[in-house]
Amino acid sequence: MRYAGVAVAVAGVLVAAGAVTYSVAGDGRSGTGPPAADSADAGFARDMAVHHQQAVEMAYVVRDRTDDEDVRRLAYDIAQTQANQRGMMLGWLDLWGLPKVSSDGPMSWMGMAGMAGGEDGALMPGMATDAEMKKLGTLNGKQAEVSFLQLMTDHHKGGVHMAQGCVEKCTVGVEKRLAQGMVEAQESEILLMTDMLKERGAAPRP
């Protein structure tokens, strides 16, 4: 299958991250204790958990709107991968004794608070609006496939940007490695989804 390599790579990242989750509170921070509530480590974990949740929802929506096996399988892989990663990040916040929400607003750890505007539910770069999510739930067949692939491509681009920020700013080793794995896997999926859109006579949104 075309995206088998992507799935294998993602699985490797998840296994590696899961194997060291128990020690993440001190990984790469020997003698310094867990990260602070306003750190990049905490901010990324909080924001990406929210970002991932929408991707999971979007993936399950399209699985009910099309019979295309390639799209359904991709959607399932995205949902499982991002739900798993979301659980890791929320678990780390628990380990660190930090809140899962912040009054500073999304992206503040990157110096980008308010950049996404939060319009109609799009709290961070790449996130679909509530109206776009609602519309996806009304489409079927090829229309649903194209909408999903375009929305998820935008979503991944925003996710890659955030993950790159963690690679640069986070201090917990296992979190930086997970973020780098997200960058690599989602960039591969962007290429895949671009090809899938082309097969359907469409292209990523400008």
C-alpha cells in the first residue's frame, strides 16, 4: 500500500515514545525537576493535544462519509496515531503536575499568542473552523474525500509548524523526539494527501 512506509514510521515513533513515557518527567532535565507551566514543553503538550483532538474527530467523520478504502485507511491511521500521541502528552502534563489549560492562550509558548485568531473554533494554525467541520459532515463520496484531504493537509501543515517549534524550544528529550517524529510523519502524509487529491482532480488549498 502506498502509505505503508508512513504507517511503519509512525508506529516506530509511538513505540519508542511509549517505552520511555514513564521517565519523561525527568528526561533530559537531570536535577532540574519537571518543566514549568509556562515552558515550551508544557505549552506544546497542551496545544498539540487540542490540535490532535480535532484531527481525530475529522478522521472519524470522513470514515462515515466514504467507501474509498485508501481514504478510510488513511483516516483510521491518523486517528489512531494522533489519539495515541494526545494521550501521551496529557499523561506528561499529569506527571509534571501541570494544568491542561492555560490562561496565556494557544501558541503563547511560541510567542504567537492570538496569531490564529480563534475564529469559529480555529484556535491554532491549520485547524478547521466549526463551519468547515460541520460541512464535512454533510458531504459524501468524492466530495467528502476532497474536503477531508484538503482540511487535513492544512491541519498537518499547522501541526508541523508547532512540532518544529517544540524541536527548537522544548527541553524534555522524549518530547523533542516525539515532536521530530511528528514533523517527519506529517510531512510524508502531506505528500501522500497531495497525490490523493491529484487523483481526484483537486489540489491542496492555497
